[in-house]
Amino acid sequence: MRDAVSLERALEHVDALFHVAADYRLWARDPNEIMRANADGTRCVMQAALRRRIERVVYTSSVATLRVSDATDPVDEKAPADEASTIGVYKRSKVAAERIVEQMVAQQGLPAVIVNPSTPIGPRDIKPTPTGRIIVQAATGKMPAFVDTGLNLVHVDDVAQGHLLALERGRTGERYILGGDDVPLRGMLATIARMVGRRPPSIELPRWPLYPIALAAQGVAQLTGREPFVTVDALRMSRYQMFFSSAKAQRELGYCARPHVDGLRDALDWFRANGYLR
């Protein structure tokens, strides 16, 4: 995404651009890799869009750019986070990238609309994503314990539809949360267990004893290059209820998300059909 020549070549004869690509890792041996891909890469893509005079841009940001709290009240678009107080390099990179887009809209006339998906779930999660890994582990009985938190779960197909609606109806320079249902992790795991006929994990772990384990896991990961099974940033983030409101997208775009259980069911069906649940 940082090769200006290839970007301009790719955008030749293009009217509309969806910039969806990102490095979605919560940990990397070199954290600057994530920042370069997500922030510097976004700048390069948007500069190419300006040079090619693209008529319409939809930039895929994230609810990671919004300020969350340990309360259960859902957050809306009026609560942007600042990079300095954001937990984890992935979230910091997305905040930096969103600010780049906003500045280019204000200063250079970039015709961009910003969308902020919450936690997409559903089919075709090939890698899988961090959330997809939780679904697979829960469905295969490999998650005996958990640290509770709050998530906003949305079917990935509804997020895709939200992008199209933002292209057609979104206001330039505005951000729109594309979310679904606010769900405690405990409830999500119970639903998955019910769908696959297993018992849900019954051990809810406190956070504080896990910090030394997370530090040790990160130390091993630095040596091996393999992603740690738990990180300090993940524990810090789990303190917060990541609940969000999509009312603005519903009101201005006509956005509508199906129940999150449909996304979980479709995710499980896809993982099962593709051999992830062995």
C-alpha cells in the first residue's frame, strides 16, 4: 500500500475507492510494521486517490478509534479517541490513519466518507481474525476459561452493505459506526456452546494475576516470532465494555444489522465446512 506507482496504476479509470485493507494484528514483534501498514499505507492510498481525482472514497476505519469506557452505555461517533491514550499499536495505528483521512478531507478536499465497523463475524474468515479464533476455540472446547469483556458483534455481510450505503448516501468527512448487538463475551461463548452442543467455559478469570503471564508470553513471542496467546494490551482492553451505537448510520444511511446470533451461526457453518472445527 506504500508503492505510489502501483497505487496510481491500480486507480486508473476508477470512479470510487473502498480502502478496506489493514494489518489486523493485536501484536507484532516489530509494532512499527502495523503502524506503517495502517497509517502510512492509508496516507499513500489517499494521496493516490487525490492524484487520480477519484470521485468518491469510503475509508474503512474501526470502532478502535472511538473512546470507550468501563460503563455499559454505548458509544457513538461523537467520542473520538486520541492516539496517546489508546491501548495497543493496532488501535493507535487506526486512530492515526483516521486523523490522516480527516485532515486530507479538510485541507485537500479528499471526497471521503469514514465507516467504523465494530466486531465483524460470519463466513469467509480465512485467517481467521482474532474474533474468529475465539469462535473456533470456543466451538472446539479449547477455551476452558475466559476473561469477561463486552463486544459489539455484527454480521460481516451487514458491514459490507454498510459500505455500499456509505458510498451512496454518506456525507463527506463524516464517520458512521457499522455495528450490531452489544454482547458480553460470556454470553457470546454460551451461545456458541449451545449451537455446537458443548458446555460453555465456566471459569471466569480475574485480570490481575494474568499480567505476569502475559509479560512472559510476550517475551517468548519476541524470541520465537509466534503470536502470544495473551498480551498485556488485550488484558488492559478487556476492562472496557466495547459497546457502540449505530443510530447515526441507521438514520442517515438506512443501515440495518441482523441479530448477532445469525453471524455466529454463519461463522460456525463456514468454519465447520472448511475444516476449522476438527
